[in-house]
Amino acid sequence: MKTVRIIVMMALGAAGWVGGAVATASPAFASQCPSGGGTCAPDILSESGTLLASVSGTLTASGSFTATYTEDVYQSNNVFCSGCLDFLLQVKNSANSPQPIEHVNVSDFTGVLADIGENPSGASAPGSSFVNGTVAPADVSRSGSGAVITWDFTGTHELPPGATSLVLEVETNAKQFTTGTVSAQDGGVAQATGFAPNPPPPPNIAEVPFVPAMGLLGGVVVGGIALRRRHGV
């Protein structure tokens, strides 16, 4: 009976190891600001991927500001996967604007994983028209639904008239894109056409080889019984 007991204990230990491996397996991603979870410090990001699309335009909030913007989409090997999409945005507040800009948003990012940050060396992004801006956001956030991503230019981080933001970057696990929205706010609100992920990808779930714990246990127990019979115990 000692042999069977030892083998059963080994089987239970193996089953526990398998269960522990499944429970602890998770994607190793960079810091992500959770949807509806308040503000976070922006990650410091860079871009070396392939430029897929670019759009530029004007954001005008009457009586508050007039700004120009450029948004680019890159296919990159980012923190989430190979061939995933990065969205890069830069905003310049006109020297003639009456007010600074305090918030810059992009949407719709519903259903995607997103690492939100700033790119201090945006001018080096391949094929872009970006410059290395001078104003960094104070923090970043994401709406409760995950749709709207925001860079806050508040306090000493306001984007004043005549100033250009750092390149604002979002790394995602999306592999397709569509038309989205860029907006900016201070006392007024302005919005224009940008880019967004499309369609939302399936949930990003770590793939762990399936090892049936009971099957493993059963196989070892059967072997133990056979060994018991062979030795006549």
C-alpha cells in the first residue's frame, strides 16, 4: 500500500502544479490604464514600425483655441503582438489662440487593449511629419467603456498658444483600423476626423497547453495499481 500512496501523492502534486501554472499564466504586457480607473502616468513609448495612414486637420473651438493636428497609424511589433497597430497624434495650439488646450482625446477604442503614453522622439517615427514637441501631458486616462482615451494637459502641463505637444501614442492589440475622432477641449470643444481600431479584436487570453488534471491523476493511479498487483501488495 505504501507504493500506491506515494504515487497518488505524486499525482496530486502534479495536478496542483498544472493548476498553478494555469492560474498564474497571463500576458506579460506593459502598464495599462484601466477603463474608468482614474488617471495614470503616461508610458514613454517610441515608434519604428511601418506607416499605414496619415490624416491632418484643424481643431477650432470658437473663442477658445484653434489648433492643427496630425494622426498616423503604424503597423508595429509592439508590447501586445507582432503586426499590431499603434496610433500616434500630435497637436499644435495656434499662436493666436485665446486659451491653452487642457485635454486631447481619441476614440473609439472600445474592446481593444491599449498602452497609452507619450513619444518624446516622435520626429524619428518612420515617414512621419511629426516634430519633437515641447509639452508633455500631465497624465492619461480611459473612459469607463474604454472608448475614449484622454491626455490631460492640466496645471503646469497646459498646451499654451504657440506650443506643440509631444507625440501622443497608443499601442494596441488591433490589426485593422477605420475612421475615428480626434478632439480637444478647454473652455470649448473641437473635434475632427482621425483613426480608430476596427473591428475590436477578440479577448486577449493567454494560450496555455491543456493538461487534464484528472487524466494525469488517473493515469498515475492506474500505473500505481498495476505496480501494486505486480508486487503482490
